[in-house]
Amino acid sequence: MSPILQPNVQGETRKSEFANVNDEDLLIQSPVLRGLLDYWKSLPAKPNLPLKTSFDPLAVPRQIWPQIFLCQLFYDPFSVLIRLQGTYLNDKLHQKFTGKYIDYSTFGPAAVKILHNYQRAAQNRTGYLSQERLCFGERDGVFLEAIHLPLLDETGRVSHILGALERLPGQADCHEKFEARRRDISHQSPLGQFCSSAREAGFTPIVRD
């Protein structure tokens, strides 16, 4: 779950916005998320995940920068610090949380579920793709596709989560039909397993400068 999810408006009754079941039919729709996954998979693995030191923001395609986020994980007790958020998250989604922890003060009751998902990703050493709902106070919110990709420290422990997000197409339809989904991502899995064809998904090439 991305580090910008807010809880439901109090008193609402709707399906869960946080999926726990691995949905192997879920495919990436956004070229931004596909580009970040492609970049992450290009990083050398040790032994099965990339090192944080191999992450170079300048090597990430520029089209992804506004929608990127980077979180640092701490243990004993487990906590998550938001180290970086792109301008899309800050300005368009009005979530200026860089330098803040994921806790009740930033995310309210949803913080418990957010931390659970990050801890699960760290323990299982897998990334994940998700479809989520972001609420803005009393407004209906927006529906998002997000990707969350683990990075290791020099000891081999998951120390960071690199991610990006994008609005799902057909926001009006989402209000009637939305159901939260998630899919685990292994660094060894072929990129094609998570993507439809370029024509079907509407992908445009991501060019590294």
C-alpha cells in the first residue's frame, strides 16, 4: 500500500480498500509503474533483491519522477519514514509527508494497515502491485494503481521501499465497481508477466536520459 492512503470517511460502508490476497491476474495499466518496475528489475540483485546503494534517482526515467516515493524501514520496533515524494504526490494529491513517519498523526487509523503491508513486504522480500483508494476528507477520493519495490541494505535486510502511483482510468466507473486488488512481484519474474501488450495497455515508451 502506498504511503499516501487515508482512512475511509467515518461512517462509510464499502468494500475494503486494502487487498490482502495475491491476485495473479492483476496487470499493470500505467506506463509510469511499468517504467519503474523495468528500472528496478535492471538493478543487480544480492542475492534476490537490489541494494539501496544501486538505486540512482538520476537513472530513473524523468517521466516517473513526479509520481515516485521512497520510504525507509526501521526495525525493533517496526516503523516507516517517508524519505521522498514526487511533486505529483505533494501538489496534486496534497500529501506533503516527506520527512514524516507513517503513523496515526499522518494517516489516522489506516496507518496500522499500511505498516502491516510494508512489514509483510519486508518479511516476504517481495514487491507488490496494488489498486487502492485515496480519500480526501469528505470527498469521494481517487482510485490509484501503485507499485512497491523493496531494496536491501549491505546486511541483506530490506531497508527501503521504492514506489510510484498513478490514477486508474475511468474514475467515475471506479465509484461503482471498485474492488481493492494486489499482486506480489518477485525480482526474478519476467516483466511481461505483469503487463499486457503495449497496445492493449496504452503504454508509451519510457526513455532514459
